[in-house]
Amino acid sequence: MSKILIIDDDPYIVKYLEDILQDDGFQTCTASNVDDAMVKLKEEQPDLITLDLEMPNEWGPRFYRKMVQEKEHQDTPVIVVSGLSGIHLAIKNAVASFKKPFNPKELLGAIHKALDS
């Protein structure tokens, strides 16, 4: 069973993503900021990450830069889920980008595609 780390500071979005992903058979873990996310990354070893760009203190792209400096996490797929426009440009190696509000079926499709490859 694949594990997905949800990184978002909005508790409603986190709950929504947890429900969608768990209903589809995924395990989930969550973080609401970059510091928590780095701890969860090491503890949980997720198979994929959903990443919000705009969070308190530090932005999602900074987490991504920190994450890829860790050799064991360089190839962990990231899907950006953000309310910002132009999000597809924020993290060039993201496997997909979704603007809030997003279509849950499309998000699940992108997750399955990323984990199957």
C-alpha cells in the first residue's frame, strides 16, 4: 500500500485530501509547514507527496529544494496542489500540478500514474 504525504496548511484541504486518498486505498500522513514536512519525510518515507506552495513561514518550493538535497528522496514524486496561479512553473520536476479547487478524479489519476511508473 502506497503512502502519501499531504503538505498543506489548510486543515479543510488536508481532511479532504485524506478522505479522497484513504477511500482510494492509500495510507496518508500530513504536515502543515515545511519543518513538519521535513520530519515526516524522514519518519514516514512516503511514496508520493502532495505539496501546497503557499504556507506560513516557508513556501512549498523551499521544502522541495530541501527534499531533493536528501539523496533518498530525490526521486520521490511531487504533485503540486495550490490556489496560486502559474503553479505549473513553481516546481519544474513536479509530476503534476492542480489548482484549487481541483477535480479529485484527475488528482487520483495523476497519483496512480506517478506511482505506477
